[in-house]
Amino acid sequence: MSDNLTPDPNEPARPAPAGKSGSAPGADGGKPGWEREALERIALAAINEQRAARRWRIFFRFAFLAVLAVIAWSLLDLSGARVDSGGRHTALVTLDGEISSDTQANADDINSALDSAFDDDGTAGVILHIDSPGGSPVQAGIINDEIHRLRKKYPAIPLYVVVGDMCASGGYYVAAAADKIYVNKASIVGSIGVLMDGFGFTGLMDKLGVQRRLRTSGENKGFYDPFSPDTPKMDAHAQEMLDQIHQQFIDAVKAGRGQRLKDSPDVFSGLFWTGQKSVELGLADGFGDNDYVAREVIKAPDIIDYTVKQGITDRVAKRFGASIGSAAVHSLISAGKVSLH
């Protein structure tokens, strides 16, 4: 009998044994088509990665363009150049913030703007808008001197100060040189005084057992070192300096305001007042803002701004230079800072 029997066509087919048929489920025992799904997932992940990389490239390109635009703007922002007015107008210069060599309210920029304003043939009058708590007596004095010089050089062009929120101490030192001062009733005006501030840590150092080792080549080189005790001689010398600068401040105010100042012992005591009270004391002349003074006082309602706008590069350079200079000074002199605040 032969082993190769022909199967009966009417007999149902028998299932093939597991692992012996080519039509069996996936080799890993999963559902059919798993290879395709895996490939689709890999392709989708690659596409998402490409999209993310493309978005980052676009972002960095825009960021680079933004940086270039800022640099170009700072280089082209030359607002200190002469303004072409084209007609009769009121010139505006703004002094905003602390008066210091490393801020926008520095003497060089303010005086440059004032020079351009007075030198313009179309200028009918100048408004110096001040919103400042004060600052360096040196910087304020330089601006005060320049205003007096320009008023003598251009006697037909008046200069009026318009006060914003505050015109105190060094800010008022500058304002006193104007022909007239206009305020808001709620403005803060005055504070005609000088201060020197600092800290002393000697008591704390004694409690902590910390010893200060300071050696100097001059008897007073460590003047007002915060880690060394002060002496009556130091206090007397500091007070003499403050009184001298205060008298310079008083003389500047009297020269500018003249007989308009009321005879009151409080005027030069360092107190400050509202704009309304400042008019009563003769520290200011009336009430008004920029538009009012240009329209009603100067009679030239068109206002052109001559304020020097510092570019980013200028501000960074000034702050960097001021930081280097300040560090050098403080490494040599550990005294308090004198300011008109």
C-alpha cells in the first residue's frame, strides 16, 4: 500500500500545525500588519522632528533679524543732531529722572539739546520740561550755568520750565535759571538742600568679632570708611563741604528767582511743597503744562522736541564707563556720596 494517498475532495481540510504554515500570524505573535504600523510611527516621528527643527530655525532667524534691527536703530537714532523745524515753533527739551552723568538726564545731553533749540531760527521760545527728584550737584550746576549763558546769548528767546510730577533738589537747581517756572498744583517742588549718605557697620562687626584691617598712606584717606568708626574731625569736615555746596545752591536759586522768593526760613531748609504752595512761596510763577505754555505764553503752539534720545549703544557704553569709574573711585575713597536729593 502506497503512503501517497490522494486526498478525498469531499473531506474537509485539516488545519495546519502551528509554526509550519506561511500564513500564520506575525512572527512576534502580534496582529497582522504590525510592520507597517511601526514604519508609519517611525516616519511620523521623523516628520515631527523635522517640523520642530524647522520652527526653531525660523525662530532663530527672526531673533537674529530683531537683534540686527535694534542695532541698526540704535546706530541711526541720532536725535541729538540739529532739528529742521521749518517754521515758528516752541522748542521742547525734557529732563527726566535722576540727574547724573550716567543717565539720560546728564549735563552733556541736556545742554546739547538746549543749544540746538536756541540756535534754531524758528524757535520762538524754549520749554524745559523737568520731572526729576534731583541728583548730582555738579551736573545740575553745569546745566544751570548753560541756561544762563544761552539766555544772555539769545535775549529774545525766553526759556520756561514746566514741572511734571516732581522738580526737587537738583531738579530745582536747574529750574531756578529759567525765566519762569510753571507747575501743576499737585507737583512736588523744592527740597533745596544737600545730603551725604552712607552706612556704618562697626557695631555689628564688634558683635561678630570681625576686625577691619585698613592701612592708608594719609591720615584721612579712609574718610568715612563704612567699616571704621567716624571721628569728630571727619564729621566737621563733611559738614563743611555740605554747607558750602548748600550755599552754592542757595546762591543759584536767589540769582534765578530774585525778589520773587518769599522771605521764609523754610525755603532753604530742605523742605518740599506742592505746586500750589510753591507759587505762594515764590518758587514757581504759575500753573500750566507744555501745551498751555506753548499756546498761551510763547504764542507758538507747534512744539518740536529737541531732546537727545540716547541709543542702546550709547546707554550701554555710558553705564559701563560709569561702572568702571565708580569701582575705581570706591576702591580709593570709601566716603558717602554727596547729592541733591
